[in-house]
Amino acid sequence: MPRQDATWGREWNAAAYHRLSHPQASWGRKVLSSLQLRGHEVLMDAGCGSGRLTAELLRALGGEGRVVGVDMSENMLATARKHLGSEFSGRVQWVAADLASLPFEQTFDGIFSTAAFHWVPDQKQLFLSLLGALRRGGWLRAQCGGGPNLARLQQRMDQLSATPRFAPYLAGFPSPWIYHDAQAAAELLKEAGFQNVATNLEPALTLFENARSYSEFVRTVIVHLHLEQIPDATLRTDFVEELTRQASADDPPFALDYWRLNLSASRPL
């Protein structure tokens, strides 16, 4: 049976994620570059991970603005603290919290987030929680997986999970991701109470140099929750190696068919 204890799904290999998450960082920089910051805002980095983009958000704000980095993973927050060190002393705080149950009420001028929302199972509660954390007139700018994100890899994972070697551990294992299309995401934002809602999907095909880089990325960033269901280390390795072998025959090889869902909205005045 799938593991379902209270801490399941929260923790990551944060050091490896920090080293490997170049695609996520590059997508996040595009979102960050679209922000029109005055320089004194109090912002949330929702799902801040290892803090790569938190640091860039603080630099974009200048010397007066402040950022609260929020993540469920204590490992990620520890890596973020180490990554930022004392560079932004007094301007950054770290909070371990579920994005669908934030401990804030009308606290932030804006919420920035990339590569996080699709990991939250209760999407309705997620957007209600984000709305409640914003001050009146506050904004949300976010990007996450959406639409046909990783469809080819997901199909291969499903097929592999149904084989006799892996079915005892992965048959019936629910997808840990929610990938909305642009229309569904817009409707959820409006239902939560957001206004000025704009959403769109864009492809983000991501290529890897070789089998090793593809395998390490997939293991760390994508299938780590699936691997937690498999108790045998050899089987875990075999699962990733088979996905990598199949990817080697693609044209181009070692590619991930990422799609990004962009979200923009604000809390009414």
C-alpha cells in the first residue's frame, strides 16, 4: 500500500535539488523579470525550495523590501538558509508551512511562486489560502506545471508501474501532481475571490546532455515520491534506468516535455 504517514511527501534531497534545478530556476527568472517592483514590498516566495529564486527576488527588491520564504520541507529551508547565508540579514525569514494552510492573514503585498503549486493536492484550498495571505490589492504571480506537462514520461511511468516487478509497490499509487489547463486554473482563482485573472500555458521542452544527467534529474526532481514506495534499492535504480533507457530512443534523446502554467491575479481592494 502507498505510504501515507504524516510526513510523507514533505522532504526532498534538497542539496541535490539545489544543484540540479537549473530548468526550474530559469523558468522562475522569466516570471521574476515580469514583476514591477517598487522596492519596499513585503513578499512571499511560496514554495521557495532551496532559495535560489528567493535570493534573486531579494536582489530585485533592493535594500528595503522583505521576503518570507515558505516551504513544507525542512530540508529545503535548511539549504535555503545556507545558500543565502547572511547576505540578506534582516530582510528574509523562513517559514515551514503548507501552502494550502498558510499561517498569515493579509500580510503580503505580493506572492511569487514557481514550480510549486502542482504539488498541492487541494487546489481550491490553496488559492483560498493564498488570497487570505494577501493584503487588499495584493498580487499573485506564479508558474507551475500545467496541461500536458510531462505527459510522455507519465505514460511510461504508468506502464512501468503496472509491470509485475513494480506493481506490488506502485499499482494504485495516485499521481502526486495536479496539472490544470489555463481555463480550469482561471476558474479556480476566480472562485477563490481573485480578480484581474490571467492564465496561459507555454511549452518548455527541456533537454539533457546524456543518460547520467537525465537519470539524476528524473530521480531527484520528478519520481522521488514514487521511489519512496519501493523498499528495494536495486528496484529503485532499475525503475529510473528503464525510464532513462526509453528516453535515449526519443528524438531528441533525453528530453522532458515540460509545460508551464502561468498565473496572474490580484486580491480586490
